[in-house]
Amino acid sequence: MKASTIFETTLPSVIHNNEIAAEMVKIGKERGYPIHKAKLYKQLGKYAGFAKDYMISAEKLPPIPGGWRVLIESFEPQTREIMVNVAITAEGGVKKGAINNLVLRMLDEYKKEGLDLTVDDEVKDFFGNAVRVIKAAGHPILLEMLEEFIENMR
């Protein structure tokens, strides 16, 4: 995945770890690259906030000069289709698939973290299991986290 830098700045070392996420959201809004939320991603080794096709990241600089290096980078979003198991219900003779409430809440969280998500209404049979398809687009790290979460819910 090829990323290109849109904006770069440094922030002073007086900004602590628990404050950097809010600063990243603020910088994104000021520059026209809004994100809803930022947090520490161990996979990246830095704080990051995502949108569908760009990310804002902050990494701590060495003690001298200190502070934070903040980047806004664009990337080519990936798309994936993820099957989620559903419970079959019948409403008015129409077969519907209900998604677990925990999964629905987590899908809302993944939207806040920067994934573009849609859930098909149609219930499909996938190797004997009733499923609905989640269409997700965004950064590969978020997509992998979502896939892992859905897999663990099976």
C-alpha cells in the first residue's frame, strides 16, 4: 500500500500520551481531514486516526528534540466482504437475519475508527450457516481487526 504525505508538523513535548489523540482530531478538523477518533495502534507503533482514504498519525520523537511528529497521509483504501453469522427470524412471513447486538455496536465503533461499512439486508447461506455480508472499505489494519473480531464471534 503506497501512502503519500499531505501534511506534516511537529507538536511540543508538553503534550502527553493521553492528550495526543485529541490533538490529532483537532489538527485533522483544522486541515480539512476530519477523523472521529485516534488511538494507539500497536501494529503501527504509533497513535493513528483513520478515514476511508487518509490517516493521521503521531509518533513520539527522540528525547532531543522531543515532541510529536504528526503526519496526514493519503492511501488507497482496500475493500473486503466479510460474512457475519445471523439468527434467522420471520417477520410477516419474510425471512430476516438478526445480527448480534455486540457485533452491531462494534460495527458502529469501526465506523468511528474510519471504516466505510455497509451491511446487506439479504440473508445468504454460506456453507450451511445463515449470514449477511458486510462490505468494508478503509485501511488494511482496520479491516484485519474487523475480520478478526467477526471470526472470534463465530
